[in-house]
Amino acid sequence: MKIQWKIASTLAVLGALCAFFAAHSDSKEKRALEATRLTLRQQGFKIDLKHFNTSAPPAMRQRALMLFTASCSPYARLIAGYGEFMPQAGSNAALVIWKAERVKSNSLT
């Protein structure tokens, strides 16, 4: 019984020491990081995301919206002349297009 108490107390002391060192070891690194960030800010470097303008100009946003709308249109496949990529073979199955002898085309011509 005596040896169990010695092992338990040793493990408790080691655990407490590890917790203490883990809690206090990064404070030195955090101070060095903040000092470096402050120095870089004083030199004029942009180091935070809030300093950058990540928005696109209105004309570019409008063009992107038009491209997105055109590509997501239900008629985009028909206009582009694509066939049906996964024709249904049942309620829970589809045909593999590369194994088909001939691919149906839904083009308007």
C-alpha cells in the first residue's frame, strides 16, 4: 500500500510541474511575437487582414455575377450542346457514359 501512495504522489507532482511549465513557457514567445508585430507595424508593414482591401471593384463583381448566372442556368447545358452526362437507369442508378456506344446530344441544331 505504501508503494502505491509513493507512485501516485510522484505522478501528481510530475503532472503539476508539467502543467506549470506548459502554462508559463509560451509567455516569452508571445511577448517576442508582439514585439515583432509592433516593430513591423511601425515600419509600415501590413500584417493584419483588416489592413487589406479584399473586395473586388464593382465592375469586376458585375462580370463575375453574369458569368456565374450564365453557367448556372438550367439552359446552359442545352445551349452549349452537351448531352446528359449521367442518364438514369432506374430510381437509384445511372449509366456510365464512357461505356456507352453512342452519347445522346441535346443540342438545339
